[in-house]
Amino acid sequence: MNCNNCERRWQDGENRKGCQVFIKKPKNCWAFTTDKDWESKVNEAVNNYSLRKMGHFFATRGELNGI
């Protein structure tokens, strides 16, 4: 686990440097990821959660039953 390999660090071209999650590097980092799509997955999960809370959950019966 190396901060230089983590996808949650500010990428080149940004005004900021370092981690997007922590100000100070922790001893045990729970936020480390090599998944380049982590941010879009988080945004999708948050949007889906918001839609369910507003009563706009669009899923098939199979999806609801784990099929």
C-alpha cells in the first residue's frame, strides 16, 4: 500500500497535492484503492441512495430479489 499508487490522491494538474481523504497520512489507511473508477462508483451509489430515499427507486422484481 503506497500513497503514490492510490487513486484517491489528487491527480496531476490539480491545485492540491496529496490525499483527497486525509489531511495527515494515517498509520492504517482504509481509503487506499487502485480502482480508477472509484469516484464514479461512489457517485452512482450516492445517487441511487438518494433516489431510494425520495421514493424513486427503479429496479426490476428480479433485481430486488437478487436475481
